[in-house]
Amino acid sequence: MSAEMTATRPEIKTDFAITALSALMAAEVTGLDLAMPLDAAVQRQIHAAFLEHRLLVFRGQNLTKEEQVAFTEQFGTLERHTTRNRGTANLPLVHIVSNLDEDGKPMGRVRSDMWHTDKSFRPAPSMATILHAVTLPPEGGDTVFVDMHAAYDGLDAATKDEIVDLRVVHSWELSRENEGRVLSAEELADAPDNAHPLARVHPETGRTAIFVGMHASHIEGKPFDAGRALVLRLEEHATQPRYQYRHSWRPGDLLMWDNRCLLHRAEANFDAATYPRILHRTCIRGTPTSP
Ligand SMILES: [Fe+2]
């Protein structure tokens, strides 16, 4: 091979960088092509960064749905979605998140705009969500996150004592009702209520988080209204601006976040009746919160 050919041969990129984006959470990962399998050492570094920063922002990606599934499977078991969010027939494990109506037209609002953690109504709530930008509005359409470890740490001692042994019921039925929709019998059978520790210990880091959000309904063993009031009080505390991190999407972004300690919501801070906002979502199954 001539020197000239060697000089023009594309280099295989093996170096990458992880840079913190704020003191609260989030790190940017540059220099990786997630369409390619990660070697074991890189996988370990990504997993460690995921535990440390809780939200990873991979820049410059352009994954097909199949490639997103392959990327996701490197970190755990893919999780199915609710019966209504089955995704497309050929790849049901990739859920298409969009502001489009059934005719494919922007409908003027975004879904998932209330604070929540994905699939917290399951007995083994989702460990991680991977969300890849496909079509973004010219600006806005942010996703905002809350650090539920920092929120727990910020509780007064009396409240920590009050919640230490409580279990919170997470209910898909209630959260759909709050959005004005009654579940079908099939949906209800597919996603029954489940209770979890309200002060949830992270299975990998040992840190405690407040485990609430829009699926959180009430407290097991307490009168409904009193338990509901506590859930809402904790959510109000946790979602203060000082515990929030805002992600402004760039083309090519792929986010991976830890559902065990973050809440998130989409924000319609763009003209959602004009511009499409489309993302591909995969989820990794977590572990049961109770022995
Ligand atoms: Fe979500």
C-alpha cells in the first residue's frame, strides 16, 4: 500500500470523552458511534458514567431502530411497552414518541409532559430509558429532569423519618385517569397497580431517592387522601428548580437516563401545532423493588 493510500484511509475512532454538563447530573459523551458494538472496556466506562451522572447525552448519533435495539441490549433486557404503546409491528420494542395525531399531523401538545419515571407501575420498574432524536422542532421541545437523590437529601430529618418505611402505590390506571382516559379491561389487566418503597434505595449505588411522579397514587395502609397528600407534597418538594436539569435537544442526540433516581417530563416550549417532534424510545427492564 502506498504512503498516500495509508494517509487517506479513514481512521477507526477508539477514543471518546465524557464531560459533565452540570454539578447536579448529566454528562456529554462524544467520539463514540453507537451503531457499532462497544467493546467490553468501553461498556464498563459507559455504565460507570451512567451511575455517576445518571443522564448521558451521546452526541452525533444516527441509529436505525434495529441499531438502537442492539445498543440497548448491551446494557440489559429490553422492556415491552404498555398495550397501547406497542410501537411498530416489526419492532414493538421501539416506542415512537411524538406529538403527532393519528393522521400524522402535529396536534399542538406533547405527551408525557407531567413529571414521571418510566413504567414505575411495574413490579420491576424500568432501569433506564434510551431516547433518540429523530425529528426535532427548530428550537424547544426540551426534556427536563429532576434528581430524586438530591431531592431526598434535601428533605428535613422529620420527613425522612416519616417516609422511611412507607410504600407508595404506583398506578397506571390513576395516571391515565388524571390525563382524562379510562383504561380498557385489557390495559388494566396488563398493568395492575404495584407498591414500592417511597424512600427507594438504588440497587447499584445504595443512594436513596424519593420514588414518586405522576404514576404514584397513594400510600399503602394509609387513608387514600392522606397518602395522596403526602405523595403530592413530596413531588412539589422534589420538582423545585434547584433539583432540575434541562436538556435542549440537538440533532443526533441519544439520551440514556436512570429511571431509578430521576423524574422527567417533556416540555412543549415550541409551536407543537406546527412542528413535528419525533423520538425513538427503548427501555431496559429494572429489578423488583421488593424482595
Ligand atoms: Fe417518559
